Amino acid sequence: MKIFLMRPTLSIVVLIATSLIFGCVFAKPEMYSSFPVTEKSYSGSKKNSTSYTGQMARHVLHNSLKKLAGKGNGKPNPGLKAQMLSYYSGKDAGRKIIDPTSKGDFKVKQTMVDQISKGKNLKGKTYKGIVNGFPGQMTGPEVFEFMIDKASSSKGGFDPLTGYNYTQLISKFMMGAVFYSQAVDNYLDEKLEADNKPNNKPYKKGAYYTGKEHSWDEAFGYFGAPAHTLTLTPDDVYNIAKRKPAGMSAADWDGDGVVDLKSEMTFGPAYYAAAFDRGGKTNYLHTITKAYVDGRKTIVTAGGKKLTSAQRNKLKSAASVIGKNWEQVLAEATFKYAGSVHKDMDKIKTIIEAKGNVSKALNAYIKHWGELKGFSLALQTGKNNLGGTASSLNRLIGFGPVMPDGSQVVRIDNRGNYVRSKGVSWSSYMKQMVSIQKLMISKFNVKAQNKALTK
């Protein structure tokens, strides 16, 4: 009888012990959070190895820079330019969070960038390659600094002569040139190699996380999703980004009454993934987030030891899922705004024929063109060399929108001025928007197809 009783008791003890161990490791499997410290040289008090605050600070810098890009008064403004550069290339202490801030019942916890992470900038993480889709054969950082200069002296970030909306151009291109590029072409690429930030060593001296743990965390941070995304719907994640009343309850996972920008807010890339998923045809948001969570679990199972080939292959497989789906999100955005541009052009044509006022429709056209151009440039900053696809896309969109007077930006002169020339006809440019959508379908297999021009 004793033997009979002791065996189940032993089994229960083992079961409880096992549950406790794995419960600690994966206490909240739906969360990108609370992963244990496995770095063997660490002797401090930290219990959670998850860390990606630097990336969240950069999202805030991007949001704030976007707001500043629309503050110009139409005249040279050295003060505004300096402020914009401080959010792009500076690491100054004391930078206020311009966006996102509290809005009605949507309460944001932090008010200063340094409350998230100190000494961060965007320039140091910007795509360094030549940006062939923008005039001047400039590198990524050079393009942003050029646009910041132009935006600071434009009225509301808008140039009616060239058709450039700098607020949209800066923001949408940055979603690729910083966030997408850093994630898929750095942390999920080079840093997954065995001897680059290995898992059996701290990321840096004294760190409480391993090389692979922090590399993976940083990649997740660039996506800009709340840590509890897998418990949310695309509508929830969308509402958080928009700071809607319904977004407050969805965002405030810990119930402290405020939204923590370090882990509860939605930023650009995740926002667009959620926006497309709302249509019910795609699942980009949860597919990407689950791949991140699953990859982080794989690293935890190594227990602070060097990853085996099998474990690294699992990580690379998860990274491939992330990269493919994120690329599709950017292609979906390019598809969508090609449709918006076409619709705007059709409306402008109708208004002109009726001898009406095109100002409002022209503003919408230039805004949507900036989004189209920005996302098309973002699409070209990833791990994959798009080759002929990129060339076709750049030619179809051009360096600037075709304006109602028939002009289009064709180059930048040696003094930094735009040079305009006669572009393709209005109707031809509209047809090129259709060609862009067809290109996104054939090369990237986009599924949401918002603003489709053909059935």
C-alpha cells in the first residue's frame, strides 16, 4: 500500500516541479514578455531578460519627427530645422515626446524620450545604401537630412510646386529605412549567425541578457507591436495606434491606468499590419508576432548555452516568416496608395473639366503620392535585392507626382534645387498606378488589395 501511495505522490511532485519550471519560462505564452534570465555570468537581481526599450524610443522619435515635419511656415526656419535634426540625428537629453501623447481618456505614461531610453537617435540606424528611387543618388541618411531641410522651410510640410508632402515622405520611408531594414537585414540576418552575438555570452559586458536574446528582442521592438498583441484583435491594435477610447482598455494590459510606451503602444509597422488585417483577408499582425514569440522561446530553451544548429535553424525559419510577411505589408501599402493616387487624379480631372477649384483634391493627391512614394522606397530597404522590380517601381512612380500643369521632378541640381520637366500625360500616369498594383500582386502576392483598381 505504501508503494502504491508513494508512486503517485512522486509523480505529482515531478509534475508540479515541471510545471513550475516551464511556468516560469513561459508564464504568459501569449506575451512577448517575462522571459527569464539565462545569461550565466550575470549575478544581479534581474529576473526578466526581455529588453527592447531603445527601439521603442526610436518609434517615439519617428512619430515626433513626423509631427515636426508639418510645422513649417513657408520660410527658412533654422530653429525648426535644428529641432527636427535633434529628433533625427541628435542624442540630446530633454527631448519631449511630441507624439504619441495623452488624448482624452487615452493616457500615456511617459512625456520625455529619455524616460523610455536615453541617448537614442534615428540616423545611426538608417539604411546606408544609395536610394535609387529619390533624385540625387544619396544615401538613406542624406535623403532624410535633405528632406528635413526642405520640410523646415515649407508651409505645413507641403511643396505645391514639386508635389512633395514631406510629412508623409519622411514618415513612410523611415518605416523601411530604419525599422524594417534594421529588423530584417541586421538583427534577423547577420546577428543570427553562430559567432555574431552568440547566446553563450552576454550581449555586452555586464548585461543580463545573452547576445541572441537581445538581438531577437531588438528585432521585435522595431516591429512596434504591443507585447500582448496575441491577446488582441487587429481592431484593438489599430485603435491603440489611433488613441481611441476603445484603444485605452485594449492597451492597458497591466491595468495601471496609463499606456506604457515601452510595451503597450502600437507603432507604425504593426499599425499597418493590423490595418490590412481588419479586412479579414490577411493575418500579417499575428503571424509576425507569433513568429517573434516562438523564436524567443527557442532561445530560452538553450538555457544560456550556445545555440545548436537545429535551434538556429528554427530561429532562421521564424525570421523568414517575419521578413516575408513584413515585406508583404509594405507591398500592400504601396498597392493601396497607388489606388488612392489614381482615384485622386480621376477626381482632379473631373474638377478641371468642370472649371472648379482643385485645391482640396490636389492636397489629397499630394498626400497620397507621398505615402505611395515613401512606402515604395521603404520596400527597397530590406534584406532582399529587388533588382528589376525596384527599377520598374521607381520608373512607374517617378521622382515626383505628375502635376496638373504637366510638370514632374526629374533631378536635383548641384545647388540642391529640384529641376522639373514635362512628365508623362495625366492619363498615362493614371495607367501607371494600375501597373504598380499589378506589380505588387505578381511579385509580392498581396492579398488585402485595398483600393484595388481592377477586379
